[in-house]
Amino acid sequence: MLLLWFVLTVQGFGATWGKPKPYVRPILTGGVISVNGDTHALATGGAVAGVTVRDRDDPHWLSHTRTQVTGTYGITSGSLGADVRLGSFIGPDTKLIQYQVGPDLYYNGYGSTTAPDYFLAWSPGLDLRNTVLLKLSKPFKLYGELTPGWVFTPARQSDIVTPFHELRMLAAAVLVTPAVRLTVGVQRTYSVAGVIDSLVLSGAL
């Protein structure tokens, strides 16, 4: 399904596409979350690999397909989790703004029924990922994300944000240099675990 989405979006616009640019990079993220008034620290590590293709003509459509694998450890809770994703996104990529939308198929879970932070039963699911990148300068950017999703396991399904089962919102500042990529942001997630607010700090070489 995601491969078909990628092929249709690249071919469907009849545009002149540039050369595909593959990439592989590590993921390292630290965060502090608030769950029902309790604060916990998390660390996430993994890798992402993908390919981007950009249209040479206005409004410069950008197609991005990627696979991502991460593991999460609850530093203060001892909880463990993992997330595996395959997504394909497309949208305009102008000089000042980039918008991407597309399906993100995943399998994930976190914690246990006795976890002091939170518990998400293992389940496949599908997100509809929407992201906006404001290019304020070459090294400094602002990033926003609004991602509703549906979870296929009944134990993970919630009516907290009907008609979706989960919803993630993120606002962040991004600094990109030739040596490193740093992201600092705040995130709110609605799920069967409740409302989780997070302070996010991530970096990549």
C-alpha cells in the first residue's frame, strides 16, 4: 500500500523529478514526560533510512519514503518499548515552507500493566502524518506536526479524540549544521494511556 502511494504520488503529478537521494541516520532522543501529574524521563534510540525525490518545477513537490526502528527505555520507570514504522509522504517544498502528508504504518508498544509511567499494548496501527517546516534561515527552522491515527488492537483503541484512536501534536525548533542536527520541542499525545505531555530533546549526526 505504501509503495503504491509512493509510485502514484511521484508519477501522478506528471512533473520533472530530480535524482532520488537515499539516506541513513541514527536517532537519539531524550524526553521528560508528565503522566497524570507524575514526571518520568525517557530515552529513545534507533535508526531511520529512506529516500527523497524533489520535483524541479514549482511548487517543488517533495516525495519522502522511509522506514524507522526505535527502542525506548523509561529511565525512571524501567519500562521498555519499541516502534517500527514504514511511511510515505508528499507535499510542496518551497524556499520558505515545506508541507508533508501521508500514511505511516507502524507496530509498537510500551510498558506493562504495572508500569509506573504508562502502558500501551503491542499493536499495529496507521497514522495520517501531517508536518510543516518553516525555513527561517539555512540553519534554523520551526517544525510542527499533527498526526491522528487508528490502532488495530481493541485494547489500544480510545475515544479520547474520536473519530481517531490516538493523536500526536508537536512543536519544535530545529538547528541544522554540517556536523549535527538538534531538535528541542514540546509534544502532547492523546491515547488510551490518557494525555501525555513531553519535553523533547533529540540529536543526530
